[in-house]
Amino acid sequence: MKNIFLTVFFIVTNSFAHQIENFSSKPVLASLQDLQDINAPIWASDKTTGVAFTYLTPELQFQLQSQSHRKGKCGGFEVLPPTEAFDMNSILKEFEKLKKIHLKNQADLKGPVQFKTIQHQAFIEEALSRVQATQLQEMITWLSSFKSRNEMSKEPNAHVIQMKNKAEAWLQTWPGKWKSELIDHTSTKQKSLKITLLGQTKPDEIIVLGGHHDSTSYWGGNSGAPGADDNASGSSNLLEILRVLTEQKPSERTIEFMWYAAEESGLLGSAEIAKTYQSQKKDVIAVLQLDMTSYPGSGEMTIANITDFTTPWLHDLMKQLNQLYVGLKIVDDECGYACSDHASWYRQGYSTVVPFESTSEKMNPDIHSTADVVSPQLSFRHSAAITQLSLAFALELANSEQRSF
Ligand code: BES
Ligand code: ZN
């Protein structure tokens, strides 16, 4: 009955939706609570997951993000492709899928969610010692020197092509098999960059390490969007992990690096990629997201483990790895639905994990502004520790006998 009501409601109002579309509103999934707080119209919602569907006008988008950021929270949203957004049945199906994943994770939390107890491995320790904070400083400074890396900027792919060239130069002497690709998207002119290090014995089993390469600024126009912390930091961490891995022997499983396009416009790049992977039934074991790693708001060497829309067994693995190799203080925290690209993968049923620079409350207050630049407020040591943790994650999972808990 509820479904019928929603479907009828949708058909009646669908033409209205098209009209709203003309005023550049976007069909999105976002946190129900956040949307209610800004009095956005709720078209459908799911109470279990706390996720709702609405059309977001530019004004509502601004309110959603600025209000959330003022409260020290994220104002995430995921733009749905037209194929999903113009049929209420598929939206309800998406809610059902999301609910299933959510309930499974909640059930896991009540039982044993431990990855096997892992052992210290000398080759991982050795690789971690090669991570250099000075390399990160150099790369964050370089990426944030582009006037803007936004998808709507004059040259949205200039930095992407340079990142690709840099990565390919490191890979020239690596003995393993590798691939480097620019991924085109239907929803944005910006391209995602993917570098694949093929696994030797289990090439079809994939570990994804990702982060968004775009930046944004509320002020738009010509003022620029340096995005040093958000997210030159995560993009640079990925480059540094790749650089170190090109000095190691190939792993058993495949490691894919993804620099996603247009996250700041509603997870556009990652949503397309995760959906394609799911439809191709790709065997992705885990997805780690690096988005903001250089502002030590909760204190240097204290980071957050984002617990919502991420996967319990990966929380456990990350904490075990931290104890063995890095020694950070890790605090559990939430960031709301679709605060970053891991949500795209989570919605497709993949396991995700997000090590974040601080608790959300203490995160960098300068993001999305011209003030998000390299400054003494950023700590490359902090960012290097998150890089080490992520590298340990990749090496453990890509070489372990075990592949889940
Ligand atoms: N890096 C930020 C926020 C963030 C916070 C990511 C905590 C991961 C953990 C991200 O790029 C961002 O600005 N997200 C937006 C939503 C996005 C869909 C535009 C936000 O949270 O407001
Ligand atoms: Zn970000």
C-alpha cells in the first residue's frame, strides 16, 4: 500500500520534478534528518537507514552544507543518475538494497566481526618506513597550486593528466603488470583516474584505494578552490602509497588506485564507477577512502574511524593494523550519509572503511574556501601516519590468505 501511494504520488508530481530540473535541481539521496532540518521536501525516505530522496536546488544544497558544516557535521548527498531518479520503483528498490546492507552490518556488530588476528610482517614494516612526509608536503603544495580542481573550472582535467603522468613515470621500472586509465563520465566533463597494479595469483580479487581529486569553494567564480586538505591531502596519500608500492614486489591480489571526479558535486565519479563494478559483478574485497587527512583537529596522531555507511570487519582490521604498525589514537565517529565517495560503494554492497583526520566536530573549518591552503595548521606527519595505515591495509589485504572476517 505504501509503495502504491509513493508510486501514485510520484507519477502525479513527476512533471513537476521535470520543471524543477529545469531550474538545475538535482535528484539526490541524503540524510533524512539533515533535509528535515532545512525544511527540504522529502519525496521518499527510509527510517531504518535515515536516508531520504529529494530534489536539491542550489539554494537547498548551500543550506544543507553550510548548516551541517556549522554544526561540525558533513552535509553529504549523492546525485542519482536520471535512470534511477525518474522511476519511483527503482528509488524504492535502492532504499531496500541500502536497508539490507545496513541491517546486515548492524547484525554483524552484535556478533564476531573480527578479521583473523593478524601477525606483524617485516615486509609491511619495511614498506611503511618508505612513506615520506616531505613527499606529501610537496604533492599537496603542488595540487593546491592549481587555481581550482573543480569539475566546472576552465580545465577540469589539467591536474588529472599531470597526476597520470607522474604515476606512469614511477611505474616504468616496476616489474609487475599495471594499467593506467582515464575514466570518462556521463554526468561530468571531469575524468577519474585509475591505476591498477595487477595481482600475481588472484588478479580478479580487488582492493580499492580511493579519494576525490576535485576541489570546491563556496564563493565559486574566480576566487579559486585550492583544496589543500580537501582533498589534495587524500589524493597525495594515494600517490605516495603508489610510489612506495612501485618499490615493492607485486602483491597476490590486485590493488586499484582511484582518484574520483566531481565528488564535491554529489559523488558523481565514484557513483558511476561503483555502479559499473556492481553490474559487472567485480569482486572488490574492500574499499578504503582517503578524504581529508592533514588537519589534526583532535590532536596530532589522533584520527577518526568513520562508523556510519562503512563496514564493521574493516574497522577491526584497521584498528589491528594500527596497533601493529602505526600507533595512532583512533576514535569512532560518524559523518552522515554520502559525506564522501565510500557511500557510492557502500550502496552497491561493497565493504568500506574511512580513516579521517579528526572527529567531524573538529575537522578543518577552512574547507570549501580559499583559505584551504598549505599552512602551519596542516601536519604532514599526521597525514603520513594515515598514509602508512592505508598502505598497511593494502599490503595486508592484498597478500592475506583470508579475504573477509
Ligand atoms: N571532505 C569533505 C567532507 C568529509 C568529511 C569527507 C568527513 C569524509 C569524512 C567532502 O569532500 C565534502 O565536502 N562532502 C560534502 C558532501 C558532498 C557530497 C558534496 C559534505 O559533507 O558536505
Ligand atoms: Zn573531500
